[in-house]
Amino acid sequence: MTEKELLYVEDALGHEKFMKSCSGKTSAELKDPTLSTYVRDLCKKHDEIFNKFLNLL
């Protein structure tokens, strides 16, 4: 893997970590159970994407 590709993966990991963190916090704060469940699912999706990028290393 080239240095440029590694930088891309590192950047993508940072974005996914941020999105996972934000969606997890937001889900806990939402009062609407349907919306909270949807955002929790987004958190899980970002966690899966994070792990896929991590496995590239």
C-alpha cells in the first residue's frame, strides 16, 4: 500500500470514528424511540465501516 493510500485509510478511519461517536451520543439523547433506534443502527453501520477500513491495514 502506498503512503497516499495509507493516508486515505487513516483519514477515513478518523471520519468513521467521529460519525460513530456522534451517532452514539445522539441516539442516547433522542426521546423518540423510533428515531433513536434508527440513529443507533447508523452507529452500528459506521462501526462496521470503521472495521472494514481497519482490516485494510
